[in-house]
Amino acid sequence: MVAEVLGKLMEVDGHTVTVTLEAEKALEIYQKEKFDVVFTDISMPGMNGMDLTRRILELEKNARIVGVTGHVGTQEVEKILNAGAKTFLKKPFTKKEIDCKIKEVLQID
């Protein structure tokens, strides 16, 4: 449900969005399409967000990835940043926070 809400909020601003609930499927899609920003939940069944981040960065070293978590202040945030995510988004989030994260990562060279 969180992924769907995140996607809908980004579509409101005219972003083209692809949503999948499985990291393996996300990796498969990423291999075929170009994305400006990837949002990934840290905790997912199967491949987690850290592993997905590492795999995407193997495909594109400058990928802009935002880790999404409800566990801010835990080791998960450190793990996703160490895996290569540019920043993180804390659940629950607001549209303004999503917009800020998109702007933040698009400004990274």
C-alpha cells in the first residue's frame, strides 16, 4: 500500500512512475528501463532494499536511490546508506518530503 501511495503522489506532479512490490521484479524492470530516481523499501520479502540497491549500482554506478523505511534511528538507515542509497525517506511521509527527496537526489552529480 505504501508503494502505491508513493507512486500516486509522484504521478500528481507529472512523474512517470513504475511500481512493483518485489525487489527481483524491480531489478528486472531496471535492466530494461532508465529511471531518474529509484525509491526502495528497506524491508521487503525476498531480496531486501540493501541488496536491491547494490545490484542496481552494479548496473549503473550513478543511480539515484532513496531508501524508504519506518525504522529511522536504527541500523537499517545506516545499512541502506552504506549500500549506496543517496538518502532515505521516513514512513510515514508527506508529499512535501517526497518532493524534497526527489529534488535532493537529482541535484547530486
